[in-house]
Amino acid sequence: MLCALAWMGGVGSAGCAPAFPAFSTPVRSTTADSATLDPPPPNHLVYLRLGSAKIPKRTRDGRAWDEVGGKAPDPYAIVFLDNRELFRTQPQPNTLVPDWSDGPSGNYRIGPRAELRIEIYDKNAMQPRPICMVELTGVEEAADEGGREVQCDSGASVRLLVEPAHAVIGVGLSLEVHAAEVLVTRVEEESPADRAGCARGDRIIAINGKAVRQMVEGEVRSVIRASVRTGFSLTLLEPDGATRTVSLKDGPIYLVSSSVPGSD
């Protein structure tokens, strides 16, 4: 805002960078079965969430829950992948049968040797009480089965829901329009743009064979948005001055979730 006011007052500021029009290619949902998508979900990417759980009537040290402050626990769960927190659920008050099916979820990369850990606690103002801690491998193999029931040594159990990665449909590009070129500012992983070899920092000098410098204001955005379903071409300028052309159209984007410690 200060930068804009300085220019409006006729005084330029050396620290003010010009603002270029920016946009992202559209994304839409899909109800298609993952097996019919082209390409199908990669094997190393699976959709994870927790389902229902069963909590024993007594704590790990053998006390009834009403002896430690309530008729039943207020359980919540944390899921780790190779000691990195993926997500945690909200506590569900006063229950032995929590259900986190509507809780945090997403597509996560699970390698063949990856170790998943599920921890369940009773929320407590002083210190959370542990209910379950269990480690498992081979999670990606459960995607074809919809998940697996995980048993804890405390007698608790929780349903781990595992599915092939979920998709949205789009191209997966974010762009910034300059006078003579369009700058790629973001490429979504596991998207048509990613699979075509596009990368952040790529310089687009022509779209469908027409030079960007010859396009009028708003034309870049309108041409791309009108062509995502039928396909369009981008001519990219390489650092050595050579050019290459990539062809893009809507396809599956398997959005990769990031771990957010402390997320709800």
C-alpha cells in the first residue's frame, strides 16, 4: 500500500517492485474411479486418514476412567511418518469410540521402507495420558484393501483408512504475465505440468505458437483458461537461448500434502 501511494504521489521508490498480473490454471473435482484416471495414482502416493477407534474401559495402568477425571477419555490421535508428524485429530469428548473419519486427511508419499506411527492420547489439562502407540510398515499395500485395523498393546484399536491417492483435474501451473514472456511461479507436484517437465522459473515466450509479446492485455489468461480441456502448447526459452515446446491439457493432479505439526 505504501508503495502504491508513493507512485500515486509522483514519487517513485527504489524498493517498489512492479506488480505483474498473476493467475493459476483452473482446478476441478472429479468423481472418477482412480483406476480409470490417466495416469493412475503413483504407487508411492496414498490417501491417508483415520477412521473409528475403540478405547479400553480402563487406563493403561488399570484404573477406571472416572478415577482419573472423567467417565470416559477425550481421545485424539497423532500420525507420524518416519518420525515426522503428518497430522493430528481434534479431541472427541467423553467417549470410548471416537470416529475421526471426517478429520485430517491427504495424499502422502509412503516409501516401501517407511514407518508409520499412530499415537492416541487422552486430552488432559496437566499432561496427555497415553492410550495407544503402535508402529507399522507396508502401509501402501493396504491401499487396495481400503485400510487395516491396527491393534495396540493396550487393547485399543484404530482403523487406518488407506486408499489410492485422490485426484483433482487441472494442469497445475501458476503464472505471472510480463510484457514479453510469462514466468512460471509454481508447478504442482504430480500434475500434467510436472509430468511434462515444467518447473518454477521457466520462461514462456509463446502460447499456441503466438508470441507473448504480441498478445494484448488479458489474452494470455483467456487463451490458457479456454484451452485447458482441449490442450495448448507452451514455447519455453532455455537459459542457453534454445527453445522447447510442451503440450498440456487437463489431467489428474495428485496433490501432495505437507506435514503440519500441530495441525487440527
